[in-house]
Amino acid sequence: MVNYLIRENQRIFNSLLVTIDIVVITFALILAWFIRFETNLLGFGSSVWGFERYIMPIIFIIPAYIFIYYLLGLYSPQRTQKTIKSEAFKIVQANVLGLLFLSTFLFISELTDYSRYMLAMFGLFSTIFSVTERFFLRQFLKYIRAQGYNIKYILVIGAGKLGQKFANVIIQNEYMGYRIIGFLDDDPKKDTVCSLKVLGKLNDLENVIEVNTVDRIVVALSPTHNELMDWIIEACEKSGIRAEIIPDYYSYLSSKPHMGMIEDIPLLKIRYVPLDNHLNQFIKRTADLLLVILFLIILSPLLLVTAIMVKISSPGSVIFKQERFGKDRKVFNMYKFRSMKLHDEEKEKYKWTTKNDSRVTRFGSFIRRTSIDELPQLFNILKGEMSLIGPRPERPHLVEKFKDEVPKYMIKHHVRPGMSGWAQINGYRGNTSIFKRIEHDIYYVENWTLSMDMVIFFRTLINLFRDKNAY
């Protein structure tokens, strides 16, 4: 009975979730007022306003926050999320937007004397409490699913390799709360697959739906069964059950395939690249330009001193230019402060820089360890050839070599190369595993966010003087 109520009444669960959110937001505002004015922990004394006037905006805050939570998908089912990380990030976004709304409301209402410290504490408390609330809620749901409640029942059509792989994923991830009732397959030799029963043949679909509890139907058939697909979908819709299809070519797709359209023809993009989006491109490019201009102003004395020291330390040019492979396979000249003695570039272009390399000057060793030699790449960023954050660019001859040896190597060239990247902050810099580097580069290409760039930027600063692979 409990299982029936939870499974069939998602609206009850969502209503409960909204109620809990209302309580949490209200409590966060009251606690912020209490700490600000009753405890005097901040040493600002009491306010001429009473409790009612400070709490009054709650009648606008509650609907605004709930609406923002709804828009960001915080009331959508989160079964397939293994951790709370993505949900926590959405909560942070929602609370920042909510705080902006509240500040705007107070300004329009001419309540400019409203305590800013109280607002800051409310924003902090509402975020912490909401994340904590969702964490314990998800843990509770995992627990009751382990007890056999809140379960969604799946029928898999097709017991081949595709169906078996899907079944194993469901079996190994109980936290999602899915249970496979069995398979339908026309192979008479298949009786039990993945320790699950084959309930009948494909034409038994309507009977199996009628005598079993089925919430979702997953079709895992090869293209040879295409003539049956219309009938299967029609039978599912006739029964009012959601049908989902695992494409037979799914192994070619990335972790986040993207559907596009040309007129009324759908196109499934094999690889989703967030930076293909024009708005994302604009945001990243704007951030690059603002930061680079700021860095050039701040670092100009360091750039001048380094240029002088490079010139004094050994004969040759101050700036070293080297061809690198960039976005969309375009070759550009990447700039560095010269850190090596003059040598024949053609003869030694295939050599990696190694620890205690005899070609590196004494001052060059210092600027390489501290990454000061990379600073001229700020001008590459100004020119639009590079970004602050992105996969590190390689020399053309290495690209020709790696594209045949390393699977999916060329995917990194879907975005601008960067001064630092996801691979570098995870220890894959210089003469390290190219396979691991590409694995991290592809993850960055497919999962880019502005917040990810910020994490990479600050971790790069932290690692500047302790990277063992910098030489």
C-alpha cells in the first residue's frame, strides 16, 4: 500500500518537498534576523525596525523562491543522479537569483535600510539548509528504495547485448529505484537473462502489460526489428505507458548527445559541445578579454623584467614562437618567453623537454617552473587564438602522430586551446600519459561550464609552484 501511494502519487511527494522548502526558507530568514539583532554577534546593535517589518518580505520571497526552484528543475525526479552535486549547484544558482530578486524588491519598495548583513546571512543559511535538506531527502529515498518502496518497474523489449547491458546497469545501481520485471524476446533459447525471466515473445507485449505492473518500457532491439517498432510504440501508447528506445548505435554517442533540427528533420549530434552554443561562446570570450586586459595591466612590470632577464641570460630573441594546432584544426604561432639556448628547431622539434634538460638556461629553468614563460600567451588570447582555460595545444607533427594512435584525440580541437586545462590541474602536464590527458580534455569539452573554468583557474594558481611535471 505504501509502495502504491509513493509510486502513483508523485504530486504528493512534490507537495511535501515544496512544503519543506517553504519551512527551510522561512527558518533561514528568521535565523538571520535572530543572529543579526538578538544575539548581537556582529556587534551592530539593535534595529529601530521590529521583527514583523524584517519578516514581512517573506510573502514575496516564498513564491519567488519556489518558482525559481521549479524553473531550475529542482522539483523534477532525480533518480538517475548518483550524487547531490548537480542538485546542490542548482540550489546555489536558485538562491543567488532569489537574493537578487529580494534585493530588487527591497529597492523598488524603498526599503533601503533593510540590513545587508541579514540579507547575506539569509542567502548563506537558505543555501546551506536547502542543500542539507536535499541530501538527507535523497538518502531517505535511497533507503526506502532499498526496502522495496518507491520502485518504478521496467519491461525490457529485447534480450540481446543491448538489453543485457541496460539490465546490468539497472541492477548495479539500486539507488535509482528501478526494477526490471523481465524481458520480451523472440529467441526460443532464451529463458533467463541476467538472472531475469524472459516473459514471452514480442507479440505477447499487450498481455504482459495487462497482467504485470509496468511503469516504463525500454526497447533495446537491433535494426532488423524496425518493422515491429510501429506496433510496439502503438501498443505502449494504447496502454498509457511511457516507451523509451535505446538506439542500436548508442556506443558511438558521447555521454551527452544533443538533438538538433533542420526544418522538420531531427539530427542527433554524436557529441554535445556546450561551447558550440553562441551564448556560451560570448560569455567565455568576454570573460577571457576582461581578465586578460586586467592581467596585462597588473603583470606588465613582471613581463618587462622577465623580458630583460631573458635577453641578458643568453643570446637570442626574447619571445619564442612555435606552431601549435588550435580550434577547428587551424595552426597558429603560440608565444612564450624563450627559456632555452639557441638550437636548431627542425632537428630537435621531435624531442620532449625532460628534467634537467641541458638546453634550458638557468633563468629559463626558473620561469618554466613558475610558468612565467607562458605569460606571453595572454597576447594569443587577445588575438582569439587561445583561451585562459582549455586543452593545451600541441605541435602539428605531434597532432599528426597522436590522431592515429590515441582514440578521439582530435575532439579537443572543438574548442579554443588554453593556457591551463582540466588535464593540467589533475597532474597530466608535460611528459605524462597522453591517453589520460585526452580523457580529461574530452571531459572538459563535453562538460564545460563557467564555474568549471573558475575551478580550473584557481587550482592552477594554487599549483603554480608545486607542479612536479613543470620543468
